[in-house]
Amino acid sequence: MTTDQDLPMDHQSATAVFAAKGIDVTPNKDQGVIKVIKCPGTDGDWPMIGDRVTVHYTGKLLTGKKFDCSRERKEPFCFNVGKGQVLRAWDIGVLSMQRGEACTLLCKPDYAYGAAGNPDKIPPSSLVVFEMELIKFEGEVLTGDGGIVRRIKVKGDGYANPNDGATVDVHLEGRCGDRLFDCRDVSFIVGQAEDKGVPLGVDQAMDKMQKGECCLLYLKPKYGFGSEGKPEYKIGPDKDIVYEVTLKDFKRAKDSWEMDLSEKLELSAEVKNKGNQYFKAGRYYQAVVQYQRIISWLEIECGTEKEQQKKIQNYILTSHLNLAMCFLRLKEFSQAVDNCNRVIELDENNEKALYRRGEARLSRNEFSLALADFQQVLQVNSSNRAARAQISICQSKIKEHHEQDKKTYANMFQKFAEQDAKTGKTKRRRDESVRTSFNGEVSIKRRRRSQDCPS
């Protein structure tokens, strides 16, 4: 075990002492990071590249001087391991640790603070010692809702990633529990993986991967096979699944800045049709991806000719309207309202946008706002029967809401009155008790005075 009594010492002595007690954990075995285990891990599980790890640490010079300590701040430190967010020594050392393990790392300058050191704390070209404890780790969350979690088994090459529309060659192994249900090599276009029976979660993770990377993707049902399941794979509804994905190769598509307006308009027509196909098939998340691509291409375009300007506006309006419809189907009503608002900003009397915003607001129990939207629809098109029916529903809901409010307030006031009456009775009893007690004391005092008087 490494203790403070091993310090201070010079570079050569420190390396020899640590080498005798510990192991070199650097990939090329140059003794850049030597680890001495103080307390073994608990479960035999190690973090993977990209995992979110939580550690406690204390940093010291070879003189024994402490320069940093998370425990003194009473707060552990979190980072994504293997991503270059911290010292190289930390990335290498923590990847070698098990959950619950405590160890000491001797780190050469090249793996720590380099030839420059750190002003006021680390002298130039210094070996440093870190006492580390790995508290916990978890996979890298790729989506805001936690529906896709990645753990990298093998790091990829370089920094290039597949982009939207790229063609990728991958090897897939899908598991549900311990059962392997999918094992194949497949090529698909990013954003259109559904065409090859590849789950949405795998599709959406592609732009985070590098060539040669092998990772595990933990997918919630929304990003897997949803509430329908996958009968051909014998997977029931709402099942979590895990895919091991190896990105063998990819060819990037043109980025938006590489395309001229004519290319964008031509491609928008194809992508719109693809989105409509997904929508009709009930693949709403996949449809959302397609409509969002069109908006990302055209929202900053102006066009030099009236015909181009008209096409741009039509594609943007249609895409937002279609997104609103998708989000209504997905019951993501705030997103539906946002997309309708974008349309109304461009066309304040757009009948479809007003109607769909009304639907979303009605589903959010915003009855008065929904009523106003449906009434505006009738101002645009007085023969819209659906809007008339929705107005009746809104009016009925508003009436129900008011009746419920009346009952709620009536009950509330009744309770207040009962409480006041109860409080009043209690106060009267207390006052009567005080008066009785006072009168009794006065009577006793009078009797005492009469007895004390001379006869």
C-alpha cells in the first residue's frame, strides 16, 4: 500500500518504488502511469470508453505537498472517461479500475501536466501522485430522455463521423435479455435505417461513432421496437433491447453548406416523400427525422427568384405542419404547438396550423386557448365542420371545468366555515373556563380576607 511515508522521493526512486509494488497500465508500457491498488473493486466490472464516471481524488507532488482534493470540497468529480476531458493519466488509470476500487497512480509529466506544469501548483516536468477512488460509472446518455445509452468497447479511428444521409456499413448483434435475435452485416442510409429493419436508436447513434468503433447501445422501447414489438424476432411490446454495433465503414453525404439551393430543393422533394411514407406506416419518429432535415436545409435560404422563394416557403410550411401532425400522434403536444407557431409566424391565417394547434392545446387542457384557435379557423373557413365540433367540445370542457371549480371552492369555503365555527367554540369554552377560574379565585380570596379580619 502506498502511504505518505513513501514521499518525498526523486523521480527515479518514485518510479522504482511504484513499479515494485504496482502495475504499468499504459498501453505502450512506458511506465507513464503506474497503479498500486489500495482497495480492490467490488463487482469485477470496469468502465468503458465514454462512460460517465464519478471519482474522489487527492493530488500530491513527490514532496508530499497536496495540490488538489475532491474530499476537502466534499463533492466527487464526474467526467466521461476516455474522451480527453481530463489528464491522460486519469483516462488510462480510471479505465483500469473496478467499481469501488481505490488506488494510487504515479503519473509521468507526459501523462499529467507536461513540461510546463501548472502555475502556482505544479512545477515544470513534475511526476505527480493521485489517490483515486472509483465510486460509480454508467454509460454515456445520447438523448435527453435517456432512451439511448452507449458504452464503447473499442474506440474508433480519427474524428470523422457519419452525417445525416451518409451510407454506413455495420455489423449488428441484437439481444433481448440473454437471447441473441439479430446478427448480420447491413448497409443503410443514416436517417433511413427503418428501411432495413434497423431500430431508430441505432440509426440515431450513428453520427456519434467513428470508423472501427464497436459499442453497446442500450435502447428503451421508444428507440427499439416500441409498443408493437417485433414478432419476427419474437420480441413483445415495450421491451428494452441491446445492440452491439461495429461501424465497419461509411461514406459521408454532402453537408448543407456543400449543396447549392437547387440541390437542396431537389433533395427536399425526395426526403418529403420518404417522410410521408414513414408517416403513413405509423413510423412517426422516423418521419420527424425527414421533415427536420428539410427545415435544416432551407430555413436560412432566401432564393434569388420568386419561384425559388415560393418553393422554399412551401417546403418549410409543409414540413412544420407535418411535424405538428407527427407530434400530435406521438402525444408530444408542446412540440406540436411550437411547430404550429412557426407556421403561423409565416402565415397567420393558416387553417391547418390553427386547427392542429387547437388540437394540441385541447389535449393539454388549455380549453380557452383551444377554443380561440378553433374560432379563428372558422373565421378563415366558415364551412370547417371539424372546427365547429371541436368548439362544442371546448365549450363543454370549459363548462365542466367551471362547475368543478364551483364545487371545489364551495367545499373549500364550507371547510373554512366549519373550521371557523370549531375555532370559535373552542375559544368560547376557553374564555368561559378562564372566567370560572378567575371568579373562583376571587371568591376564595374574599373568604380568606374575611377570616383574616379581626372580629
